[in-house]
Amino acid sequence: MKGIIDRIEDGKTAVINIVGGGSMLIPAEQFDIKIHEGQHLKITFEPDEESEQKTREEIKNLQEELLKRNEDQE
């Protein structure tokens, strides 16, 4: 995917127009590079399976805790 930085609002948020349609707002602090208006970007996404699994486990633990609380109140 490719995008072009349309503008940087208040020096804090990059507004990126996606080639082919759409746009994204990304906090400028998220970039590891110096960015500027008109800059062309290659945009890639990749799954973070480790983070996803950790979140699933946290949710499962919270659900179990809530169920246990509910059972204890009955």
C-alpha cells in the first residue's frame, strides 16, 4: 500500500492519503523517521500474534474473574 502525507496538523498528527482511496490519521510521534508534507510512504501491516495472544489471555482471565465473583455472590 502507498500513501502520501497530505498535511501534519499542529505538528502532532499526520494526515495520510492512501493511493487508491481513503486516508489515515497517525500521531507524528509514531514515526521512526522525519516526516514532511508531500512525502510518499510505503505502508505495510503485519500481524502481531504474540500481542494478540496476550490480549486474549487477559480477556479470558478477566471473564473468569467476573464469573467467579458472580458465583460467590449467589
